[in-house]
Amino acid sequence: MDFASLSIYTVGTALTMVLVYYGLRTLKLFKGNVAARAWTYISVSAVFFGVGVVMFLVDSLEPMGLLAVGGVMQTVGAFFLFLGLRENYQFWASKDHFA
């Protein structure tokens, strides 16, 4: 493996771990207000999606058969992102959120 590929994988893994870290930190912030449910889903999606990306990056460095598991993690993350964005839209589209 050449130096350029290794450095790209290292930077990608580091950025993804930061995404997971802030996703977990955001989960701790929201405890139950109306807008919290959307951000909870979005934060959970960041964790699942980030773990899936790390699995892809690790499998590209050392093939261990993590591609299927990484794909499932990214699919679950995408589903939670869909739920979070939908909840966020429904909250802001409703007329009573300003009351």
C-alpha cells in the first residue's frame, strides 16, 4: 500500500471518528423536548453511518469480510437519517411550533 492511500484512509477514519464522537455528544444534549426527537435520530444516524464507514476503511486496508456488516451499518444509519430529517421537516412545517 502506498503512502497516499494510507494517508487518505487515516484522515477518513479520523474524520469519521469525530463524526461519531459528536453524534454521541449530541445524543446526550437532548432529553425530551419536541425538536429533540429529530436530532436524536440524526445523531444515531451519524454513529451508525460512521461505524459503517470505518468498517469499509478497515476492510480496504486488511480484508476481513467487513463489507457486508459495514453496508448494513450504513443502511441503518441512512434510515435513521431519513427519520430524523422527516421529523425535523414535520416540526418546522407545523404552524404551532412558534407557540
